[in-house]
Amino acid sequence: MNWKNLLLSLLCGSIVLLASCGQKNENIAPKPKGYFRIDMPEQAYQTLDTTLPFTMEISKYAEAVITPKDSGKIWIDLTYPQFAAEIKMTYFPVHNNMRERVVQEREMVEFHYVKADDVEYSVIKDAEAPLYGQIYDIKGKDVATPLQFWMTDSMHHFIRATLYFNFAPNNDSLQPVIDYLREDAMHLINTFDWK
């Protein structure tokens, strides 16, 4: 190879290299952390009417497992396989222990104050039903149970419910699911009826 060909090759290579570096200058910055999109099915409900002392409408996407216990207590698990979530309900017959039940519910919510940023309370009151109770929306990124509620007729029946996820929660990313399941819970409460 002669001297002129080598010089011409180096010159052409340098021009190609400089031309490729001269493109539009983009700022390179890390992308913000994002979460996967969670598609929610359209809400649809069905009546859960069994030998329970009450009826209610639950999501068609929830699987209900009913487990009677001693002394009249009943566990009702509404499992949402799509979201790895459950609304766990416990029914208690009331035997002159209404105050004790309400105090226990307050203590269960206070247990979450350590992780909670805020707790919003809503009252359930329908004298015609009769249906009374409270709803607790527990806000915070690492809160294990973002929704709890209890209901009673104030004489014979008491039921409590809690929303759980079957994994360590990150409620920032789960907020659409929490909102969806809260809407299901509000529908359950609005259609709840003692027998």
C-alpha cells in the first residue's frame, strides 16, 4: 500500500467518524420510575345470598369462601385472584358486647398509625336498615390494609372487613387497584341487608 492511499484512507475514515458524531445533541437523563399499567375489568355484581344472617352484592370477579366457626362466628373471604387481593370479613353475633367490638375495631385501625400518613373516617348510618358502622381509608405507601370497615344493627349482628394484598404493598403503584376494590366494598355496603 502506498503512502497516498494510506493518507486518503485515514482522511476518509476521519470524515466519516466526525460526521457520525455531529448529529443532534440529545440530553441523556434517566427516565423516572414507572409502574406497569393495570387494566381493571368493568365492575359487575352478583348477590351473595346463602345461609348467612345477611345478604349483599359482591363482585362477579371475587370468589367467596364462607367458613363457619364456633360460637356463631363466620369468616367470609372475598378473593380477587386477578389482583392477589382479599376482602376478609368476620361476622360476630352480638351478646351484650357491642362496646367491646367497637373498641377492638378502633384498636385495629390504630395499630396501622405507625405506617399511615393519614386515616380518613366515614360513617355508615341507615336507621331503616338498620345499618351503622364506620369506614377507614388508611393512606400511606406501606400500609398493609388500606381499607377497613365494620357494620352492625346495634343489637344482634356485627361484621368487620379488611382489604389485604397477598404481597408486600406499595400503595403508590396499587392505588388504581385500591380505588377499584374500594368501589366494590362501597357497593357491598350499599346493598348489605340483615335477614
